[in-house]
Amino acid sequence: MIRSHFAGLLAAGIVAATFAALGQADDPQRGRDIIMQQKLGHAQKVLEGLAIKDFALIEKHADELGVLSKRAEWLVLKTPEYTRHSDDFRRQCETMSRMAKEKNLDGCALAYVQMTMTCVNCHKYVREVRIAQATR
Ligand code: HEC
């Protein structure tokens, strides 16, 4: 009796977990939150690489950032301006990666600063669009 109760609970648990996993995959906002957080993590790793002059670390995380920027979830606003910020960002990641390959620390640092400005500029743009949408 206790055993069958347990089996029932277990089955219910599996069903619930499956639904939770499906819900996750289906929720675009959740997928987006995850990659936005990953973006911050990789950017922090690049900074760490710059600080300790670890070119392999810089290259790895600059490349990861470039890959993230090509994911479908990245494209939150379908406007030419958003695309322009994304293109700037991708180009800066590529430059950072190339500079790391060439073991050019100043080049990496400059590309990092430019990339950081693009983080700020794109967020500024997204905020303006959302405020405009909210007050329409
Ligand atoms: C091309 C535009 C763009 C660029 C460039 C960009 N972001 Fe974002 N970021 C977004 C958008 C859009 C959101 C909000 C997503 C949403 O909530 O719908 C966001 C959200 C975030 C968030 C918040 C996630 C949360 O949990 O609310 C963090 C942190 C973040 N970005 C970090 C960064 C960092 C660090 C960089 C630069 C290395 C960067 N972003 C560059 C578009 C951009």
C-alpha cells in the first residue's frame, strides 16, 4: 500500500517535471532571460582574461558572445536600429577574438571597451522603444 502510494507520487512528480521542462522550452521570455544572463557571464570572463592577460580565456568568451548574438532569442526587436547594434556587437567580438589570437592586449582592451559601449547603447535603445510602446 505504501509502496503503491510512493509509485503514484513518483509518477506525478515525473509528469510535473516533464510539463515544467516543456513550459520552459515553450516560453520565449525564459529562453531570452537565459541567454541575456549568459551574455553577462561571458563578458565578465573576458574582463577576467584582460586583467590576468589570459588570451585563451579572452578568445573563448569573445567567441561565445559572438555565437550568442546569432541566436534567434537575441533578436528581441525586429528593427533596423536593433540589427545595427547587434552587428556592431558581433564585429567587436570578432575583433576581440582576433586581437587575442594576435596576443595584442591593448587591441583586446579597446575592443572590450567598444563592446561595452554597445551593451549600453543597445540597452538604452531598447528602453526607449519600450517606454514609447508603453505610453502609446
Ligand atoms: C543588440 C542589443 C543588445 C546588446 C548589444 C546587449 N544587450 Fe543585453 N539585453 C538586450 C535586450 C533586448 C535585453 C532584454 C531582454 C528582455 O527582457 O526581453 C537585454 C537584457 C540584458 C540583461 C538583463 C537580463 C535579465 O535577467 O533581465 C543583462 C544582464 C544584459 N542584457 C547584459 C548585457 C551585456 C553585459 C552586454 C554586453 C556585453 C549586452 N547585454 C549587450 C539587448 C542587448
